Amino acid sequence: MSIVTPKGLPGIRAILLDLSGVLYVGNQALAGSTTAVRRLQESGIPIRLITNTTREPRSAIVRKLQQMGFDFAEDQLATAPSAIRNRLEADGRRPLLLVHPDLEPEFFDMTTSDPDVVVLGDMGKDFDYAVLNRAFRLLMEGASLWVMGTNRYFREAAGLSLDIGPFVRALEYAAEVEAENFGKPDPRLFHAAIEDLHLDPSEVLMVGDDVAGDIDGARIAGLAACLVRTGKYQQGDEDRALEPGAGVASDLNEIVEALINSGKPP
């Protein structure tokens, strides 16, 4: 067993799960992941979900999970798009929405005329020069840049694919601006995901397949963290994960087994 956390597994009272690469890849649940989640639920250990996925609204993500055999409620899931939506409303901002078509319902009633902020998500195949150049021109006129993540890549069924991070860096470099990130690894998203648990962050174990976005982000936010060798994991990632005191496990099943055997939360 190679799982290590700052306080040891007995100190963990809840678990925070990344989605893609931990529970599923593409549209296929990872082997044993539905059973692992069911064991957690039966044990009474609270589960929260966090994702930088920016191609679907929360309702669609939960439906997708249900179709794979998972049983989660929408209020268990924290996403970067929902965080941006809340901030747009609070600040009265007008976005240029560069998001995937499937995500547009998340912003269906926002005022988008005369935009003063570029909101950048994963547009998939709709990313092209014209889109980025429109964003660049708006940034040069003084607009802010809000992004739904800075991940470099993710794993789809066909293999690794570029995420939005490279496009964020291109706009930052060209327009000499600094993006405000609403996704992982920003600590605010981790804290928002576990806020209703009323636990110290160190009592929550983050499980993810991305060292930078999941593990480093969680540790900066004060959570315990464990890297799984599934999803986008690449050989050698464990060396980076172990340095800040995170753990490494083969998959979610191994973590659940250790967590349940270490004692259930009070």
C-alpha cells in the first residue's frame, strides 16, 4: 500500500473526487469505480465531486454519471463554469462566452452585448484562429480574462487531447494580461466544493489523476491528496506527487479499501 496523507487515513472524514480519469474515461466508467463509490456511500463517508470539465452543465454531467451507474446529486458537484456564472452575476459583468456549445445553457440568460470580460472554456473543435483573435482584440481594449482552468491536456477515449491551458497562455502572452482562473488548481474551487461539509480541509482527501491540477491544487488549498495511476497519469508523476506529501494509489478501489479499513468517520 503506497497511500500516504499528511495526517494518515484515519484523519480523513470525507473524500473529494475528480471525475474524468478517476471515475471514467470518455463515456466509460473505469473498472471497479462504480463499486468503489457504492462502498463509500454505504460506509457513510461524505463524497463531493470537482471537475474542470467545461463541455457540459452540471445537470448534464450528473446525468452522464447516472448513465454510467453512479448515483450522485447535482449539489455534490463543483465546477468552474458554475463558479464563473456566480461571479458574473455578482459583479454585473458582460461576458464574451468562448465555451463549448453544450455548456451554453449554463449562461442562457446572461447579458453578452458590449462584453467587458472574456470567459474562456473548452470549445473543442470550435477553437480556431478567428475565435482566439476576437478574444485577443477584446483583451487589448481592456477586457478581463476569466478562464475555466489551465490544464495542459486530458485523456479522451482516443487518447490525450489538448485542454484549454495552452490557449490561455497564448492569450496571456499576446495581450500581456494575467488570466483569473476559476478552475483547478485555484484553491477557491476546492474550498467551494467542500464548504457545506463544515470540515477542516485537512480532513478531506482529494483524489485525482493530474499532479498539477488535482494534487498540487488540493495541497495548496490545505486538503490531503492522493494521485491515482489512471486517466491522464503518466509514468513519473508519482515522484512529483510525493514531494509535497501526497499519496499515490493504483486506482480509486485501492484508496477506498484503505480508507474504509482505517476506520469510518464519526
